[in-house]
Amino acid sequence: MENRITQKDFKIGQIVTCVKNSSNYDNMTIGKEYKIRDLDYHFPYSICVNDDRKNGGFFPIEIFVDEIKELRHKKINEILK
């Protein structure tokens, strides 16, 4: 099992919520939901969404997920299969 959440853990059309922000991504709002527009194997640790200015772009997965929580959930699902 890979120890990091990647774009393979998401689907186009899925809704994700911004959980953290930085000066590099000031056009994203914490707590706001964004719809995934694209996934590209060239960017395994990023997903494409429209930001608050309606500009599409690839943003790091880490601003959308609590990675520890997601890894626990992923591991539980693998055990239950």
C-alpha cells in the first residue's frame, strides 16, 4: 500500500473541501467545496479544480484532505474487502 494519498484516490466530478490554505493558494477558501475537473498521471499529488476566481488549475491534494484521516479510512476499507 502506498503511504500517501494520490490522484488515484479521487474521481472526476467528486466534491472535495479545502481544509488548509497558504499564500500560494490564496484564491482557495477553507471550508468551501470544489468539484474535481481533471486528474492527470503527470501530477500524481494534485487534482484539477476551479478556484474562487473560476480559473481551473492543478492544486496539491494536501489542501483538500486531512491525509492522516484519509489514510486511516483507506486502510479500513482495504481490511474490510
